[in-house]
Amino acid sequence: MASAADEIPGAPQIAGNSGILMDAETGQILYQYNADAPLPPASMSKMMTEYLVSKAVKQGTVSWTDTVKIGENAAKQIGSRILLAQGDQHTIRELYIAMAVYSANDATVQLAEVVGGSEAGFVKMMNDAAAELGMTASHFINATGLDRADMPEKYRPAESGETLMSARDSAVLAYHILKEEPEFLETSKIQEYKFRPRDKVPMKNWNWMLESNVNNPTLKKFAYPGVDGLKTGHTSSAGNCFTGTALQNGTRLIAVVMGVPGGVNDGKRFLETAKLFDYGFHSFEKKTIVQAKAVVPGYEKLKVKKGKSTKLPVVTATDVTVMVPKGQAVEPTVQEVKPASDPLVAPITLGDKVGTVTYKYKDPSTQSDKTVTIDLIASEDVSKASWWRLMFRGIGNFFSGLFHGIVDLF
């Protein structure tokens, strides 16, 4: 069904149950429609499996070159699969590519069992990770995103319920993958992969939006500049889902659509995603609303004790950049300046962090109030004063205080 974005004037209409558009650098939301509704994500839930397997490799729990034997649970999977037979042996890397490129349920379950000890053990890891990442509208019952009824009966979880994830949570998960596991894009952009040397036909990537498909006569109408990931999903209950990411001119966006009607092979979910990417890339621009190494009005200097100087000039350590609809402006205001100590204590070196400043501004796309906190740094050295200087400063402060006390009597 056609829909409009929540609280975003001029946003595109999309067909589907929910959607969201996020700036991958900052996590800023540029578009949202029904974004917090927990919905069946189908194979988009495999992004969490990919995230945790990659983490396990980095932690040394498993290695890409480890060879594993296929078990009963994996061999009994249905849906998208690479027809693994019980007893087959493949490397972690081979199974990972099959999961990422072809959304293979059998490969996914086998990876889950290797990392989690069992699929149930891995599911606990998935839900724990979701909580840690702030995915507040998500719950996993398996590693694949399949409905309970489509799981092998012997391996269905005891507790009731189905896998659910909101569009916002899917974008949050994609955000963390891109931040923490950026090398995943080297796998997600693989167009096709021959899993076994004897296979006559290679696996094809379900992501038809890959930029590299521009030369594919069948898929070129879906190819989108800069798209190199991330994950499709489809079941009868979920409809057509997609979490995509695209990089153009230094800006990377994350788009999610869920519950897009139509058949799995009509590509409509990619056309809906293209609407979001068009909106983000064409309607927004990056603007720096706070410059790096800038003074904070009203807080140009902070108090210092035990230093040759009693005041320290400070500046912002980094800038604050946001995506702004073209033609609009954002005016931040200082909400709080918090010194590391009050007063600061010398010696202090140029570039030292000496506090923070919090700015408040109105989000240009959602019109919600936002705050951002950045470091304040010293813009010059303040060496420690000699005991002689400190003594005379103390005497001066004493008599100054005494004088003001006498004046106050009159």
C-alpha cells in the first residue's frame, strides 16, 4: 500500500509496511515510515548471523579456513539453500559466502551451530547482541529468519513466537556492520559464486540493486549507482524486504523497506528502495554546523589553577556535520559546557582534552530535538607556576578578598 513518511514533509511515497533511510556515517534518520513496528524480516535477520560470525573470526573463536562437517539441522533446511548433505565438509568462508550471497539457510544454520554450539545457543547470542546494539523491537527464534513452521520440527524452539525486527533495528544493525565489519561489503557485493567446482550454475546474488549489475541485461533496470550491500529477505509472512546501502560522492546511506507487496521475482522492493536513495542523495547535503577548532561563544576560556596563567583558551576538538535538506539551515545552540575539572589544573598541553560542550539543534528532517556532545581541547600550553608566583598570587587573592569583604560591610 502507498504510504507517506512520518513527519517528513516532501518525502517519497513507498509501497510497503515500513521503511527508513539513515546516514551511515552518523546514524541520522532522513526518512521514516512505521519504522518501529516489529515485523517479520525474513532473511534480513541473517545480517545478525553475519555480524556474529565475523566477530567470532576476529576474536579467534573460529577461522575462515576451518573445515566443518555439515550436521542434520543444516541438511534439513528448506527455502533458499545450497543443498548441503549431512556429512559434507566445507570451510567457514565458503559457508559465509553462501549465506551472504545466496541467503542459503543450510549454510547459515551450520555457521550458527559452529559459533554458538547449537542453533539455540547462537540465537541467545543474537538476542543478547540485539540488546547491546539498542535494537529494541527485535527478537530472534532462529539464525535464518524462517517462520517457525518452516524449521525442521526437531529443531524448533520451545518458546512461542516468531522472529521480528523493525525497519529501524535493521538499519541500526546495518549501521554497526558498516562501522565495525566494513570488510563485509567485499562479500555482499559478489555477483555470483560457484560453491562447488562441480556445480554447473553459480549462485546468484539476490541483491539486484548491485551497481555491478548495470551490465546485466536482465537486472540493469534495478542496478543503482554505489550499491554494494546488504541483505534481501522474503517469506510469505514477511513479504519482500531489503536492507540496502549505497555510497555516492563520499556519502553512504542505509535504506530499509519491509513488507513490499508483489512476487519475489518482480524486483519491486528494489524500485521502492531506489526511491529512498534518490530522496537522500538528491534532496540532502552535508553541512558543518559546528566547525572544528572553533571557540564556543561565552566559553572562550576556562579557569585554571596552579598555572602561570589563570585562564586557558579552548576550542572544539572536532566538527559537527549533519545531513540537511537543500536550502535549509540548522542553528545549534550551546546547551552545556562541562570542564574536566573546575577549575582545571596546570600543567596543560596544547591539544589536551579539557572538557566537553553539548549543542542542541532541531533535526532538519524529523524536526525532533537533538543534542550532540564533542570534546573541548586546549588551544595553548599552560605550564605550572613556580611556588614563588603561587605564593604572591595567594597573597594578592587574600588581600583582594579582604578588601571586597570590607567594602561589603558598607
